[in-house]
Amino acid sequence: MPRRIIKRYLPDPESIRDHKHLRFLGTLLHDPNLLHLNRRSVSGAFVVGLFWAFVPVPLQMIFSAATAIALRVNLPISVALVWLTNPLTMGPVYYFTYKLGTWILGTPMQKVSFEFSYEWFTHELGQVWEPFLLGSLVTSVVSAILGYVFVRLFWRLHVVSSWKRRMQRRRAAKAKD
């Protein structure tokens, strides 16, 4: 069952509630849906996590956690999914979102040479921000929708196959009697 697989990697609910750095949230973390593993909570966590993963803002984990708390979906899964865009994957992902944005807008891609300076940031990024943000928004929304549909479908298929196996075992047990 997907729950057993996911539960292996999730922290204990009490450890999250009692964590010294999360005490300021008070009773917000006492909502059972934030740590519950059901189809609604996990698919909602995929929506939240995948959406924030492709939004190019700092502190994505905080935004993901706040959204998960507000929507009452699984908190650890939504925060973990944000790490799809990590320092190793950020370059290719954001290049893809920029390329997607230029394709949607029908504008040519700008040749950008990276330089770690304030001048580069204000000049070069000022030229590519529109297609970059549009591509990021489209990627966020599409990946969130696809993640939701995939989790719901996978969960449903797993439940149906579990029911079929259970029915086969019952039939086999009745046939023995």
C-alpha cells in the first residue's frame, strides 16, 4: 500500500509537533490532516509542493509549508517536493522554464552570459524576466495538475488491485472449504 511506503520516510507526528523550531506555530501543527496519509492529503501535497518547486522565489519551503497548512494537506510531502529544484537541478529547470516562456510568447531566446554580479542581475535578468516568469508559472501549474492526477490515479489503481487480490484470496479460501 502506498501509505506503508510513504510512512517509512515520514517523520513521527509527535516529533514534528514538539520540534523546538516549530513551537511558534502553536496548535496549527495539531491538525491531523497535516500528517495524515490519505488520497486527498497526499494529492493535495503534490499540488502544493510541485507548484512551489517551480516558482523562482527564495524560501520556497516556507511558502510550501504555509500553503500546506492553509489547505490542510500533508506537510512533509509538500515541503519535500520543493526540493525537486535544488542547487543541482535549478540551472536546467530554469533554463527549461525560460525556453518555454519564449516559445509561448513567440520571442527569440536571448544569449545570456552568466556573471555573478549586481550589474548582471539588473541588466541581463531585466531582459529575460517576462518569458522566465511565464514559463515558471506555466510549469508550476501544469506540474501541479499532473502530479495531482498521477497521485489520484496511482492511488485508485492501487486500491482496486488490493481489492481484487483480497477477493481472489476470499474465493480461494471458500473453494478450499
